[in-house]
Amino acid sequence: MAAAAPPSPTTPAATTLPETATPCHPMFTRIRLATPSDVPHILKMTYQLAVFEHFTHLFVGTESSLSSALFSPNVQPFHSSTVFILEASQNPFTDDTHFDNDPFYKPTMKVVNLDLIIDDPEKETFRNQHGNDIFIVRFVLFFPNYSTFMAKAGFYVEDLFVRECYRRKGFGKMLLSAVAKQAVKMGYGRVEWIVLDWNVNAIKFYEGMGAKILQEWRLCRLIGDDLQAHGGSD
Ligand SMILES: CC(C)(COP(=O)(O)OP(=O)(O)OC[C@H]1O[C@@H](n2cnc3c(N)ncnc32)[C@H](O)[C@@H]1OP(=O)(O)O)[C@@H](O)C(=O)NCCC(=O)NCCS
């Protein structure tokens, strides 16, 4: 074997990366069904979404209201309000019977390579109680509806939120795709939701996912006194 050539005097020091190298930090992600222990995290993220959308004056949700909507004994995932959680860790997920044996949804795992390690200022607030160094990144809440025209059920997505420091890493796409994948699996005909007209970032994100923005449809809502006015005796 030929002797190795001596290092050239211009070789960079071993502590610096060659300019062409791309820094790579693997982040292990998991999408799973929410469990009752996620309720405090989901509630915090729904409040953060209300802040983002300037609707905190309408926000009255509590852990108890969320728990009964998601986890009452007669509630079955995908047939009523359902939450997918996306969580991430810098370490691989070890076998976790707590989630792996979920009879309704087998968790999906993916490794994402990041250029930089994410500095999460709310790390401790969103730490998963069941795992070491696993953090809740985002959630999506959805429930079934039905189209008489299509003669098929679908999913309506009520809330979709990625915590700020985790945006533009592909996590939003992964979670909305998981809802769409579940819809396909169940033979459903569509997944739909509404978006505020000023939320151009979300609109770009949805269009990138292949969603059509339906300009000709208007959302109608009966709420408050206008709803109560219909509640009297006939
Ligand atoms: C909208 C939101 C869900 C997107 O999630 P995300 O994890 O940041 O999106 P992704 O990283 O998966 O983006 C996938 C693609 O969507 C597009 N996209 C996402 N965010 C975008 C933005 N701010 N501007 C332009 N395009 C964007 C890009 O094409 C992106 O791919 P790229 O980063 O390779 O260019 C997230 O930004 C969020 O939670 N925002 C605040 C709350 C909100 O608006 N919720 C939706 C209410 S209707």
C-alpha cells in the first residue's frame, strides 16, 4: 500500500467543516393518535392558534371540555373529533407499547435531516410525559362529515397548528398528509377546511399540498343570540 501523502499546508483545521459539507442533524418524528395525557398540550396549542388568528376573545376551551370531546367512553377515533399529534426527538424512538399497540392507528415514524438543531424555547412545556426527550411539535384536529353529492364521507379539519420554531421543516405537510392518507384508507371522498383570507402563508402551504381554494363558497354560521333565537318552543 502506498504511503499517505503528507497534508497540504492549505488543508483546513479538523475543527472546521469543508465549505461544501451540509450540516445534518437527524430529527426523529412520530405521528400518533392523541391520548388523554396530551390534553394539556393540545389545549395550549389551540390557544396559541387563537392568538395567531386574533380570536382569543372567543376562546373558552378548557382541559375538561377538550377531554370530553376527544376521550369520552363513546368516542371512537375517526368517527368523532380526533387528534393526531406529531412529536419529535433527537433520539430514535424506542419500542413504546403505550402507543404501538393502539388498535385504531399504528404510529408512523420518519427521520428528517435538518441543517440546524431547533432551539425550542417551550421545550419543557411540550415534553411528552411518556418518553425521554420527546417533544410535541404540532397537532391536527379533525372529524368526519358527509357529502350527499359525492355520496361519501370526508374529514373536516378544524385546527391545524405547528409550533413556531418547527415551521418550514416539512412537519405540517407530514401531518396533513396523514389525515389525507387516513381518509383514503377509509374510502372517504375529501378532506376540507377553511382558512382566513389574510393567512397567505397557510394558503401557500395548502396550495403546495394540492388543495384547491374555493373562492365561490362562503362560510355561513349561526352563533350566539342568533343561534339561541331558534331554541325557543315552536
Ligand atoms: C401553515 C402551517 C400549518 C404550515 O406548517 P409547516 O410545518 O410550517 O409547513 P411545511 O414545512 O410542511 O411546508 C411545506 C411547504 O408548504 C409551503 N409553505 C409552508 N409555509 C409557508 C410559508 N410561510 N410561506 C410560503 N410557503 C410556505 C412551502 O412550499 C413548504 O415547502 P418548503 O419549505 O420546502 O418550501 C404552519 O405554518 C402553522 O401552523 N402556522 C400557524 C397556524 C396556521 O396558520 N394554521 C393554519 C390555520 S388555517
